[in-house]
Amino acid sequence: MALAADDPRRRRLGYGLVAAGVLVIVVAVLYVLEAADGPGAAPTQFAQRRSYDQVKVEVHRVFPLAFLVALGGLGLALYGGRFLREGEER
């Protein structure tokens, strides 16, 4: 079903896609941050901290997936932006 350029549903869809894309990017960033901080709650004592090498290895392990997910979110936001731009006068 094609939506006309001046259809209000098209603008709602565009805003929804942009919001969903930004949300996906934020989730990907939080995923990497959680991996860097360790599973569960952050360490509460100095002795429980993780070394630089442990954090580096874990971030390198999760980064490719998070990067691909964030790129998908960027694509979703750009696609939503296209919906919003097509209704504007040039």
C-alpha cells in the first residue's frame, strides 16, 4: 500500500522509524557498556574490579555484533527520514 506524500500516516510512520532507529542505536551502545562493566551490577568493592585486559577482550568480543545492530538502527532512522523528506516541498 503506497502512502501519498501528504498523508499524515506517512509522517507518523517516518517519525516512528526514526524513533525506532535511535532506540536500536541506544540499545547497541548500552550492550557494549554492559559488556565492559561486567555481567550484572557493577563491582561494589575495589577488589572486584576487572583489569584493563579483561575489559578490552570483552569489548572486542561484543563489538562486531553491536556495530552491526547499530548500523541497522542508523539505516532505520535514515529510512524514516526519507519518509519525512518526501512529503516536503522542494
